[in-house]
Amino acid sequence: MKFSVLSLIGRAPHPLTGELPSAAERFEDVLETGVAAERLGFDAYAVGERHAGPFLSSSPTVVLGALAARTSRIRLLTGVTVVAILDPVRVAEDYATLDQISRGRIELVVGKGAEAGHFDLFGLDEDRQWDLQAEKYELLRRLWSEEKVTWEGEFRPPLKEVTTVPRPYDGLPRIWHGSATSRNSPGLAAKHGDPLFTANAVQPREAYAELIRHYRERFEAYGHDPANAHVAAGSGGLFIADTTQRAIEQYKDFYEARVRQNFKPHLVDKPGYNTPFRTIEDAIENGPQLIGSPQQIIDKILAYHEVYRHDLQSITVDGMGLSRSRQIETLARFAEEIAPVVRREAPSNLWS
């Protein structure tokens, strides 16, 4: 198993105290935890992209550029690049630049995004989101794989013999497809022989397992080697305590207040927007959140691995109500007490 740390750079008032950190403080949190993640031996650090809601991650290329300058080994991922609303030419240029600066450490996770508001913001029809996603992804792939690209589609002007610059550092960077609720992303990933990154955040396990099964079936049906069907999974948050009871005592009030704060009544009938795990006890028992003792978290990751057979586990300490120092302490404890056991019990050839 490999491990990645994800930040969506959330900036919402603390659900218990109302405290709101400055934007500058939040960006510093992300940079410092990224540097710490490399020092502690994590394999990757990911920055999300949101254009609506209480987030500061509207320009992940800028944040990843700062991380590229302050690190030398750790892979830099997105989580996700909302390719459905972006110009593929701009995406190709921006991330190839980052790929050159980081000397080949950039990997994209592309998706249509988890916020309902960004299609209106960019003047796009949300009803066409999957058409936008497929067309723009396939153009991006060509721009990175080919030179003198001639192309015509529905959602942007035609291109004639276009070569985007700079070129990627060492050929086509790996592109993952983020998947939360629909078979569309697993299908697109399978078609191109790309890896799948399942959100594994707010739905029951079986919902994500079904998407992964569909991906693996279609991956093989398209003629790709099943051994290359890499899968990653999110986790919905990490909180480590010496015992389960201590975790409940220390984290229950914050967890349940944050669930109430994030509740979206207008999206109550749409899967993937509101967590069904509304109490911390339910989250520990049935949800993807990694809350509890080190052994309990090891057991949960391995239980998910039995079902998902995933190669990469994403964890989140950001947005958990923890100070920056506590976030780094949590990453250190994960790296020392949890990661070595899971790596041994669930080995992966990803990035080998």
C-alpha cells in the first residue's frame, strides 16, 4: 500500500467555536503539512480544486508549485482537477509546467467535481457534465501524448496542428479518474487504461465497491492487462487516539457539529453530498473515516483493501479541527504506527 495526504484547503468557521483562520494561515498549513508529509515518508501529497463553497483551492496549480519548490521526492497529485469546467489547453500547459518544475512528480486526478455550483460559475450546463468531462479529458490526453494536434469538438473552438508547451517532463503523466457516485468516470478510466481514484468518503462501502467492480470489468473488456488496473481510495478523515473510547471522547463533539454544518438540505436526495454517518459511533463502525486507535485504523484499512484491492490510500488531517502542529503529529503517528503494518500486509507495485 502507498499513502497520500489530501487537502481541499477548506476554510469554514470552526463548528464549535466559530473561529475562522485567515486565508494566509490556511495556505501555510497546507505547505507545512506537505513538507512534513515528505519528511515522514508519505508517497504523495494532493491538493483539491473547488470553485464553490468554503474552500480556498480554486488555484491548485499555484499551491502545488509552491510545494514543488519546497520538496524534492514526494509525488504531487490533484484531488480533483475539475477538467469538465476547464480549457484542456490551459490544463495541459499549467500542469506540464508543474511537471517540469517538479521533474516528473505531477499526477492528475481528474473529475467533474463535487460542488454543484461550479458549472454555473463557468457558464456551463450541468446537465452536460459527463459530455464535458469525456470530451475535455480526451483532448487533454491527446495534447500531452501528441504534437501538432488537429481536433474538433463541441465545447471549445477547433485546433489545427497545435503543440502545447512545455511538453511534460517524461511523457504522458499518469492520470487518475476520480469517482464518487457514477459509473461514467470508472468507464472512462477503463477505456483508456487509466487508474481509478474512488472518493470513499460519504457513502457506504458497497456503493464504492460496485463502482470499482464495474471499472475492473470494463478495464479487462477493453483489452487492458488487469494487473494494471490500479485503484486508490479516500478515507473521509484521520483522527488517532490511544483507544476507541478516547477517540470518541476527544472528537465526538467536533465530528457531529461538522456533520451538521456541512449538511446540504437541497441535495438530500443526491448521493455523495451528505454523509449518512451522522454520529461518530456510526462513522467508526460503518463509515470510511479512520477514527480510533492505531490497530483499529489498521484493521479498517485492511478490511477495505479486502474489498477494493486498492494500491493507494488517501488520508486527510486537514479540516479535522486540528491545529497545524496536531495535524503534523497525527501524520507522524500514522507514519510510525500504521503505515508500516499496512505496507507489509497489503504490498503494491504502484510507483515501484
